[in-house]
Amino acid sequence: MPPKLEHIERWLLLKSVTYQVSPNVQSSGAAVLQICGLTYAAGHPSSTIVKDVNLTVRAGESVAVMGRSGSGKSSLLKLGGGLLQPTAGSVSVAGTRIDDLGEKGRALVRRGPVGFIFQGLNLIENLSVADNLDVAGRIRGRRYTSAEKTAALETVGLAAMGSRLVEDLSGGEAQRVAIARSLMSKPTIVFADEPTGALDSTNAANVTSLFKDVVAAGSAMVVATHDPIVAANTSRVVFLSDGRIVGELSSPSAEEIARRVIAL
């Protein structure tokens, strides 16, 4: 039996906590994400997935993370956003060090300055599109108006689909809902894992343009992608191989990026 939105809301109200971002962290050029000596190992037997990574991302900056499958891209994003606990090193988000926080503390950060666009989308399929946006708002202590939800969906070309169940959407439509859900809270930093992977070329271009607008408004973005065109629309590109950053390019062309990825 599908969950009712009011039941989800009641649960979220019991869990509701807000997180305040320091105004100077939101200023242009301030460091929003600082990763120092980051290492992450997991599995049995243990395997090191991310190795001694150092990365700083500033407000108004977008960074693409590229590498072959298994290079550690998704794990790096999850570590940066507090979804995984590092084995060694430090992670600071919006002025708060999160690597030494417990799960509850990291959850507060994720409800505040951090936005996620998951590769697996993480939508509730038996709720409507609008209800999924509502759930995301409740997690952050917000109640979105109908106008706000429509405006968010309009940015991804889905303004008329608020009443549709997620389970009735195509893969590309669901991915655009996930993007709208993340961006409508105006996060300080967005972690996007293959955000255009299920989109056709037209919608991928529209989403890439939307991301540039988000960054121009002062947010930071970290995007894991296999697409050189998406990466070419970011401020810089870092390349991962076997969990390590092995190179970086500033404002490269798609052709330069493709050549570098092939050489990894």
C-alpha cells in the first residue's frame, strides 16, 4: 500500500532540524568544499577506493570529476556530501568539518547546505512528482507552495507533470524530477552523480545550461560524469584513476577532455 504524504510529513516533523550556513561561506569565491588527504576503504577484504585526495571547490565554481568506471568518482561525491565516513583525511562543507561527525551530525549538513542528484534518483515511485518535491522540502523544514513547485518543474521542462506518479514517468523524466528536487532548495553546494546519463541530447543541453545558471547565482557544483560535453561546461575538470586525482584542466574543450580520459 503506498505511503500517504501526511504520514511522511508527520515523520519528518518529528525529525525536523534546521542547519544555518554562515553568510561569509556563501560569498563569492569562499571555499564551500575542502577535502584534505581523503582516503576511503571498504569491503571484506578491505579495498581502498579513494586515496589521498585533496580538493577545494569555491562558491560560484563548478568542478567535473571524470575517470573510468570504478575510479572512485561516486565514492568521492558521497564522501564530500557526508553520505560516507572517510577512513582518513578531512572534509569541510560550508565551513563545517563533517568527517568527524556521526551519522546524525552529517544528516544535519545534508539537510542544510548540500544538494544531491543521485545516479539512482531516490524518488518515491508511488507518490506524485509534486509530492516528491514536498517530501524533499519537509526534510529541510520547508513547505513549498504550488507556484514554487511548478516553477522548479518548469526549469526542467516538466511544469505540467506535477500530478503524475513517478512510476509512470520515463527514465529521463524521472531524472529531471530528481534534478528539480535538488535545486529548488537553493543549496550552497550540489553533488551530481551522472545527472544527464538518462537524458537525450536536447534535455542534457538544457540541464547543463541550468547548472551554469545555478553556479552563476553563487552555488558550487561537483559533477561526476562520463560526458566530455557536460564536463566542458564546468570551471575545471579533475581526473581520477584508481581513486587518486591524477590531473586537472581549467576550462578545457570537450575534445581535450576526451583525449585526457582515453589516456587514463
